[in-house]
Amino acid sequence: MKELEISPPYIKNELTKKFCLVLDLDGTLVERYNYDFGYYFFVRPGVFNLFEELFEYYEINIFTASGREFADLVIDKLDKDNKYISYRFFKYHCESTFPNYKRLDKIGRDLTKIVTIDDQEIFAKYNMRNLIHISEWFKDIFDDELFYITNKLKSIALSSKYDNDITLGLGEINNYLKSKREIKKKS
């Protein structure tokens, strides 16, 4: 695991892959439970597929508003061999307001090369162009949103159309996910 400086930019080296993918943890990749004896969590369907499919094209990072103790425990389980996740950003990397905004402009990557996936739009207030707003996950084993997003992000990475600004390809993904949420509310 690479240690990060607290002051921005958190990462000072160059982006080594075509794009940067910043993933939220709670509600996006896992559902967490706190018990007296520690943490327990369930993994959303599609997480490992996302890592495997997008690793070649995206530098994959985790940016969570959770504390480091919980986040490290989960990330160490999700990426046992430290193969997929390049950097970890925790609550203390968030802007110190309430809510704790995740400022992508502080991590040291070109914003036109960053995509973030989060179930809470509020945390991405400063980076709405970069956001794929996924539904919050509650142990639904039939959830397929990460599979859909993975396929679309792979297509985007393989297309030269978005080389100058990946955010131009996110509208279709967000429209699909939004319509899916609206259909789910009605049923």
C-alpha cells in the first residue's frame, strides 16, 4: 500500500494508465455492518469483474468518507494481492466540512481523465461532471449496475473519442441508471 501525503495534490506522479477510476466504498462496493466485535461487510455483485475488466485501462483508486481502519480492512479483502487498487483516500482526505466532500481536483490527476462512482451525489458536489451516480446497494444479489458500468467504461476506454475528456461519455451511463431507479420506485 502506498502512503499519501495529507496536503494536496495527494499523488504527485504521472497517471500511468489511460484514465483514473475513483470508487466509493460504503453503499457502492460493499454494505457495511458494525458490531461490538468489529466490522462485517457484503460485496456488491460485479466488484471483482470491474477490477479485472478495467484494471488494464484505469488506475483504480478508492476514495471513501469512512475512516482508515474500516476502509483498509475492506480494501485488503477486496484486493488481497494489492494488484488492482493503486491508492486509497480516506475521511481525512475529504474536505473537512459536513458532509465530507471528496475533492477529485485535490488528488493530483487531470479531471478530464477521472471517473468516480459513488452512491451519494452529495459527496461529489465539486466533481459532478466526473460522477457516475450508482444506486446505494443493500445486499441485492440480482443487482447488475456495476456490470453495466464496467462494460460502458471499458467501451469508453477502448474508444479514442473520449481521450481528451472522459466525462463526455458519462451522460449515457447516468441516464440509464437514473431511469432504472425511477422504474424501480414505481414497482
